[in-house]
Amino acid sequence: MTSTFPPLVQAGLLFLGALTLGAAHADGPPGSLWGLGATVGFERKPYRDFDDKAQVLPVLFYENRWLRLAGPSLDLKLPSTESISWGPRLRFAGEGYEADDSPYLRGMSERKSSFWAGGAVSWHAPWATLSAEVLADASGNSKGSRVTLAVERRFARGNIDLTPRLAVHYVDDKYANYYYGVRASEATALRPFHDGKSTSNVEVGLRIGYLLTPQQKLSFDVSTTRLGSGIKDSPLVDRNRQDSVRATYLYLF
């Protein structure tokens, strides 16, 4: 198993980790919490003949009154109530491909992963948590935007918790065209020109958590996302869904 994060992103993770460790040892606000761990994951992308690889990645966690760093997401926590939380968000998404990831992609230009910036809001009702996220491509690769609406419910019993979720992910035409379009210069007889269209993808997932000790937690996450027509109609795609499975260990200090 190998990590597919590019060197720049790995450097960014190490930098964030240094900030996290520094914040944890500094005289920070009361109630700050930090942790380190690792995640092993596999995602089956919908591209034709794609060389999917398992990933082993570090997990960094830090939270205080104003900030929350959890893996690929960094949130600034604005003043909230017990039921409503909201604030700006920065997220890294490991999407895209290189031409050698699939024989079918030979001759295609690389589609790069991006940092996404925007905001998120959550409503914590007694029966479920409803959330919304609006992000734009801060790296400028796709110049696109995405919106997610989600609902999840956590069930806890002893050291085990189960959290099923349902989410709808809307992506605009710039996103769909960048990651799933075929430019005129890339078109061949077997790979015709294609202009991506905005679409909505529907995700169903389940997260299972197990508390080993008060400081150690294991989690297992599995999901499947049914792709909208704006993506699955692309000549680069031969599947109508994207599946993911991930196991994570986190130690809280």
C-alpha cells in the first residue's frame, strides 16, 4: 500500500502537523484537544481501467474553542449555539488523475487535486444532524464549485457507535468538465470530445466507531456514491458509482 499524496500536499500535512504539535504544547485556550493517527483507505474511482491503489495516510486532529483540524479539513468555529454551528472551512480533496493511471487516459493532461474553501453550517437536532457545505476551488485547477447537503444520525451503545448518513453532492459544470471532460486536443477515435455538465451525486454511508480506551479510537467507514448523468455520461467513465472503504486509528493526547 502506498500514499498517493503529491509531495506538496505531504509537505502541507507535515506543516499542519507542526502547527498542531506547537499549539498543543503552547499555552492555548482551556479545553484544547489534539491527536495523531493513521488511516488506511481504498476508493474505487469510476474512470475506465483505472489503477486504484490503497492509501496509507497520517491523521492529524486538533480542536479548541476557535479551530478544528480533522484530517483534510480545517474549520474556523464562529460563535454558535448548542443546536447550530457554522464557520469558514478549508478542505483538501484528493481527486483527479495522471495519464498513466489508466491505458484509457493516455494522452490526457493531468487533473490535479485541489484545496477547497468556503463555509459550512450544521443543525444538531435531537433526531439527527443536518449539514450544508458550500466550497469553491481555492487552488484554481477546475475553477469550479460544489455544494453538499447531508443528514446523519449517531447511535451509541457502550464503546461502539454507529452513524449512518445520506448526502447529496452537487458539482457545477466547471468541476465536471475539468475532472470528467475531454478537451479537443485530447480527443481520439475511442475517446471523443466531451463537455462535462453540472450534476448531483447521491451518497449513502456508514461510520462505525469503537473506543479502545478513553484516548484511543478505531473507526471504519464505508460508502457508495451514485453518480449523476453529468459525470456518468463521460467517455472517461465506465461505472455509475464510486465506492470507498476506510479504517482509521486515532490517539488523543
